[in-house]
Amino acid sequence: MITIDGSTKIAGVVGRPLAHSLSPAMHNAVYERLGLNWVYLPFEFSDEIGLRRFMALVPSLRCVGFNVTMPFKQAALELCDEVAMAANMAGAVNTVHVVDGRLVGYNTDGRGLLETLENEAGFAPAGKRVVILGAGGAAGAAFVAFLLGKAESIVIVNRDMDRADELLDRMRGHLGATTAAAISVMAAEEQVRAAHLIVNATPLGMNPGEPSPIPVDWLGPGQVVYDMVYGTAEPTALVAGARARGAVAFDGLGMLVCQGATAVDIWNDSKQIRTPRDVMRAAAEAALSARRAQGGER
């Protein structure tokens, strides 16, 4: 049971919309387990003006840090006093640590993705062919993770080729032995069929009835499909279609948990304790079950 008093420190999530977010449930559960006098709150803003005002105010509060979700991950990067290399490469910040009144930006999405791929599918990117669907902040974080994980190749698939090319250009100086390309969805069949891993980093599938971002008949046995979308009442069209075709497919709940736990690891830097992922996962699943029982599926 969380007790709020004069020593309680604040953490939270910034984004829009946040009604569906599982982060408050899983963070507050793990703070209680770790004995931290912290509380995690949602901060929803209609535009970047609200984000700017919030980030200007945060250093004067008893705030350990906060997470950033859609649509503010890229804007938050510009508002931090310091940004970690991986976040700069990704072009997006999803975790901010308040250190001596300074805002230090990180991107824990990539680390969370790699951790959950290892946990759920035994997948490591070294020497593998990877396709990323999307070219926004989540796609950038995934690209950086697979690049640092020494993937053989990374292909960005996106409808807006300007955004895909922009992401690829930002990565060119870091590629090393990894090959990379950006292609349109219409030209992606061969690359998708040849990939070891396909990651959906677009929001397509968040709403009931939305189609898969690619034709599922391009997928098959031996492939791993990871959809960053989570919390839907039924598997997304991509996950359901991939499983029907014999691929190993997961939704994004594991990534949500692992990136959130990594954020707590960063904020809780005075403690040499790894944030328990199982506590956060159980809290997230319980919140999802409660929502569905109340008819709150999305």
C-alpha cells in the first residue's frame, strides 16, 4: 500500500493518450516491493507546449524521473540538458532522469526489446537479418539495439520513405559491418520473407479491427515476429496471422515491462538492486485483466 507523505518522490509518464497505460500499475507495484517512497503518475498533455512547461517545472520538484511515450519521444530529446548516445542515435527519449536539477535523457526501449526477445524467444540479433516496420522513435530505438547487437542486416520498411530515409541517414555513420536499407511496404516482400526477425514499431493494431502492417502470408516457420503493440483484447492481426503461418510471435507487453524496469534501474542508482521484472509483469497483467473485466478493452 503506497503511503504519500512529505518525503514521497514523484515519477510518472508523459504522453497522449494515457488512459490505456499500464505503467502506473506496474511501477507503483514495484516501488512498493523495493520499499521506495515514490509514486508514479500519468501526465497527459494535449501538445508540446504542455510538455515544455512540464519539463521546465520538473527540476524544482521532488522528481526522480519520468517516462515519455507517444507522441512526445522525439520532442523530449530536444528539451533534455544531456542525452545518452543511444537516445541520440534513435532520435527519441523515453526515459528522463533528474540529476541535480538537470534532465538526462535515455532510450530504454531498445534494451527492453532485446531483453524480452531473449526471454520470450531465445533470440539474439548477432548475425541475423532484421526487418523493422516503421520509422518513428520506437523504430529508431529498435534499429540502435539491433545495430549494437551486431545484426547482419537491418531493413526499415515504411510507407513514408522520407522518414525512413531520414532514419537510415542518421545511422549510416554507425553501421560498421551491419548492412542497412530503407524500402517501401510495396517492395518489402522479399526482405520480409528472408528475415529472421520482423518487428512492428508502428501503432497499427492498437485499435480493434486494424489490419496487419504487412501481408501475413509473407511470414512463415522459423521466423520471430515481435509486435510492439500491447494490451489489445485479442492478438493483433500481425501476431495472429504470424502464428497461423507457423512463426513465433509475441505482443509488446514484455518490452513494456523490460523498458520500464530499466528506467527504474536508472532512477534508483543509489541501490544495487535489479528491478524485479516479474513484479512489474504481474501488475501489468492484473491491470489488463481488471480493465477487460470492466469492459475496457481497446
